[in-house]
Amino acid sequence: MRAYLLLLSLSLLCQCGAPQPPVCRFLPIGSRAPAEQVLATAQANWKTLGIPAVAWTATSPVGVPRPKFQPPNGQPGNVTVLLDFSTPVPQWNFQKRWIKQNYRVEANDHCLAADWTAPIDFFWYMCDLDDLRIQNVRIPERFTEETGLFFLQPYDPEKIPVVMVHGLASSPDAYRDILNDLSPEPWFHEHYQGWLYNYPTGTTWLYCAMLFRQNMEEAADFVRSKGPDTNFEKMVILSHSMGGLLARTAITDPEQALYNAHFKTPFDQLGVKPKTRDLIREGLLYEPLTTPKRVVFMAVPHKGSPIATFRGTSLISKLIKRPKSLTVGLLDATVHSMQDNIKADIMLSEVRPPTSISSLSPNSLGFEGLSNTPLPENISFHSIIGGKGDGDTPESSDGVVPYWSSHIEPVESELIVPSNHSVSNDPAAADEVRRILFLHLKEENMLYYSTWKQNSVARSLRQKSRQLPSTMITNVLGTELKSCCTDPITGFYRDGYCRTGPGDIGLHTVCAQVTTEFLEFSKNRGNDLSTPRPEFDFPGLKDGDIWCLCVQRWVEALEAGKAPKVNLEASHLSVLEFADLDSLKAHST
């Protein structure tokens, strides 16, 4: 009475017309994965329970109000579909895979099948946020309903929010590739939840920063109404381009710096309308956010962009239609700021309020004030900067933001990637974000295994592996990966090799000779490797058997003093991202 076997058979019959290997499962809409990656994921799910699918909770389209934090069009969910025979009439059963990992059938727990990239891809297929890049700039007022935070999945207090803030003439889909790369990682989907921030990029970045701060405060109130905010307080913000100015401004205490850059007259002596006074107070004299623990800047113009001063750019700026609700207050504030700075009477008709483009000029008063607001010491910062071949010299640039503007101190790390301004789409930048998020979990003591090991040894071996033939898979020594064992036949792909791929969620990359002590340790940790599981083509292990172990389990055993011996030549290169080479050599056969 194996529900999952019947379900697989039914699904394959329905989708393909005849029994075939489980390639015809629910695939991501518009998947860009090569055929071999699709096959690998299908093979992985053949050994799990159920069929991975995407649940879709419909919401209202762009421009129509909806409950807070729900994205336009709908919200995706990673589910596993089962057919339950425990009732007289079999029932379809849908498990929320983002919450539940295992399902009990009779006396055994089985890992539920999952495709973590499918919900992300389906979301962008269904959602219209990625269609608002130009509209957000040209006519920002029309899309004020879409200004806010959007949760990619129902809020989970057990997970840390990763807030993604896009840049000018962009949309949250700037993080599509990063999300697609991170989603399959167990440590990511077990500990993080994605929040997208969308805003009208046609308005000045100081005003957008005010909106961002207000939306983050609303999110804080929502979270605290649901219970403890422990993981909310561990928030990470990813920011690209102008989005980095929003993030930096929102978390930095301006004191009087921003106000003094715009006005010489004390605030309580300004002769402005009440609405204008409120706008100035909220935009320049605010209390900063205290929630994020870590912020990543990607190609952020901390000192502005020279492109904003070009003649053609100025013409584009004049085409932007400012929100009517903002224009009067901003005009009034702009006039008083200009009068205060040059001590002359200025007619309202002679002034155009700033736009996002004009406010990005290095000469704007906003950057003058921002330069006098240091980064808070209680938040960790990282910079990822695009460079087109000139390194970290003052003359280098990503084509939009020069290095002298994107460089900021102090930060925990700065990485220059060979990219244009679209840094968030660069694979090297995605790897760096991956490293930073993994590091964040380690420092928050939320991992059950050791640090992400991107040390000099691992980096040099990666460089070495790139010089080898493209078809060659490398080991931790940087040479060709050797076979681990064929009796019993091991490897995630049951070919004798500890190689890995997109479907290998457990990362079966360590070739080890197991011991009785290790097998007992693994069983106590919830992973029984001694009992045969014919349905998974698993013979059960005994003392002395050689097997491709999950790297996390081996590292966990290492920290407990129970790690088995390792065959270095047969252990995959990626093991170095979890354990250092010295530890591996100390336990080598």
C-alpha cells in the first residue's frame, strides 16, 4: 500500500500517456535548466515521496488593492502531491513542502519530493511586477498600490527575512537569478524567507527611502502581532543601485546632517505649510530602522552617478510625471531649501521638484548630507561592485557607477566582479551573496554544521579545476574525481562516484569508509544508514562499507569526534566549501 508508487504511476500515465522514467513531472514554467539538470532533479524526486508541484494563491492584479504583503496576481507555494489510501475513497493530499520535510507511511518516514525553483519561476510567469520597470520611473503615481513589501511565501516566524530592494528603472525581478540559485539550497529554504520590495523609482531617492522605512515599520508591526520577532531582528537586506541608497538612508541615523544639507534655518523656524513640515520631518529628521543585522550593497552610488548630470539624462528626467499627492509638498520644500541656501526669493513657477535621476547627481544636497552620516556599527555591511576591467582604481566603473562612488567604508567585505551595472545578475555576485547568507546563519548559530569554507585553498583549487577539461569532475585535491565504490554501488546517481548536481539536495560528496560508531551516530541524528531500503536502491551499510556520505553529516560527525576515514581522491571538490583540507587530510585513508 505504497501511496507514492501509485501516485507516481498515475502522474506519469496522465502526463505522458505511458509509463516512463519520471521526467514528465511538474516542471518550472519557462525553465532555463539544461536537459541533464532536469533529468537529475527528476531522478532525485524518484527516490522521494510524491510529486512536486506549485500551489498558487490568487490575489488581485497590478493596480488593484489587496491585503498587505500579498504580491500582485498571486503567491506561490512549494507543495508535494500525494494520494492517500487510508480512507475508503482515496484522497488527494497536498503537503506544504516549505514547512514539512517528511511524511510518515505506515512506520517509516519518507522525504517529500520537492522542486524549489519551480515556485520562483512560476511566480515570475504569473506576476506583473517585472513589467513595471519603465512605468515605475515614467508615471510613478499610477503604481502607488504596488509600493511595498511582498512576501514570496506566507510569513514564517521561524525564518529570517531577506529583503530585496531593486534599483532605478528596475523591479524586484532583478533578484530572479539569485533567488533561483539559492532556493534549492537546504540551508537557505530552511532558514530564510524572501521579501521583495517594489517602489516608484521616478521619485527622489530620499522620498523613496522614507517610503521604504515606513513600509519596513509596518512589516515590523505585522510580525510582532504574530508573536516573537527573534528571526525578524536577524533580517538581511540585499540592495542594488538606487535601492542601496534607500537601505542605507533608512538604517542610518541622520541626526541633523540631512536637514542641514538642505536648510540653514532651524526646523522650528521654517515658514512652511503643515504638510510640508511633516514631509521634511519624515524625510530628513527621522528615527532610523534598527531591524536589519546585515546589509549587502550591490553597485550602489553612495556618492552619486556622473551620468545623472549628462544632457540626455536631464531631458529624460523632465519626462517623469511626479505624483500629484507629492508635488505640492515637494515643490514647497524645494523652494524653501533653495531660498535658504542662496538667500534669494525664488518664484514657485521657476522650480521643478527633483526626480530620481536629478537626485542622483553627485552635486545633489542629498549626497552632501549622506556623506556626513556614518554607517551604524551594530550592522554588518558588504559591498559587491561591478568592474569592467580596471580593478579597484578610482577610474574603474561598471558603466553607470564609478568605483569612487560604489566604494564605501567600513565594510566586512568588498568584492569586485567582472560585470556591468547589472551586478545582481552576475554569477560571481550570486556566489558572494550565497557566501554572505551562509556566514550570517553561522554567526547566528543557526547551522548544525560548520562554516562555508571559501578559503584560499578552495579558491585556488577552483581555479585549477577551470583549467582542466570541461568534462572532468574534480576532487578536493584538484585532480580528476576517482570512483568511490561499486560494491555496494554508491553515489547519488548510483554510478560509483560522489558527484553532485541540482537534484542532490543532501550533497552526497564525501567518499568515506563507515564505522559502527559513525552509523550509530548518524542513526541518533535521524538518518538510519544501517537499515536496507530496497525502494530507494539502498542496501544498508555495515562497518567497513565505503559510501558517498552527505557532506553535512560528515562535518557534523567531525565536530562530534566520530568522523569516518575519507578517500580524498574520490571526494568531490565542493566538500571544501564545508570542511577545510587539513581536517580532511587528518581523516584520510
